[in-house]
Amino acid sequence: MSKEGLILVVSGFSGVGKGTVVKRLLEKYDNYALSVSATTRAPREGETNGKEYFFVSEEEFSAMAESGQLIEYAGYVGHHYGTPREYVQNRLEAGVDIILEIEIQGALNVKRQYPDAVLVFVIPPDAATLKRRLVGRGTETLPVIEERLKRAVEESEGMERYDYLLVNDDLETCVEELHQIMICEHRKAGLNQELIDCIRDDLKRFVKGER
């Protein structure tokens, strides 16, 4: 398999359980790491700089964006969030698959810069299940839930641009399918030129009677 890590981008509708899928993947397998984003919002109680987020000022964030230090970035509820390039690159070079849990526009931006990035969109079995999960969280009012469902309709227009669709019906099945996707991605011929060359040379020596 390829020695360098790959970027795994996980997107999905609010309430689909993508965060739970990612958390379980990290628990089961040690070759993944979750990307730490830079943000301009203030730390919440218990959050540590460099662990949950890299906390920076608006000025620092703008400088990072303008100098190309962020792979992708976006604004959300009055604050900015972005993926630091150096943090991701260091882990890729260490052979770790780095997970980015971001929305569609950010995902497509990552794909433009890293063509080998694996884009996975997590979907529910059906719309009724998605609404049931949103209600079951008990953290939002019905009007907010309805807005999230409307947003899901908009987001569904971009699903075709992902590499894979992953149905989150049973958590353990979903996690294992995601892991198998990454195993297959690492085995793509285009990412294993060194292995191809090694076997090709070995075959040539064998035919010549050198071994």
C-alpha cells in the first residue's frame, strides 16, 4: 500500500451522524487522525489550543488565508474556520490518514489542491430517519430542525461530486465500510509506483536467471 497518508474528507447533512462515524473510526483504528482547524472564535470551557482548535485572532486568520497557510476556510455564525496546511501535510508525510469533517465547498476546494483526497458523503437511509435523528438530539427547536432539513435539500445537489456515498444505517457497518474504502484507495496503482517498479525489476532479474 502507499506509504504516505491520504486526506479523507467526510461531509453529510446535519444530524446524519457523520461526527459519530468519525469518532468511532478513530477509536477502532490507529492510522487515522482528525484535522485540527484554526478558528477565530474564543475557546469554550475545557478546550485547549492545538487540541480541539488552533485559536487565532481575525488578523492572524486573514494573514494565514492570504499567505496560503490554509487549505480551505469558511465563515460560520460570525466566526471563521480553516484547515492549516502544515498540520495536514506533516501527518500525511508521517503516513497518517488525516480526516477533515467539512462542508461541500470546502471539500471540493481540498480536492482541487489534493486530487488524491477521498471525498465521502454520509447519508441517512431516508429523510424520515434524518428528521428522527435531529429531533432525537433534543438540542434544537422544531423550526431550526425544519431549516436544517431545507439545508439538506440544498446540500443534496452536490452529492454527485463526491467519490463515495456512505449510508449510515448501522454505525459499525458504516464505520467498517469507510475503513475498507480507505484500504482500497491506498492500493490504487497510481499511488504505488515504487512497488510497481520493484516488482517489475524483480521479474526482469528472475527471467534473466539472476536469482
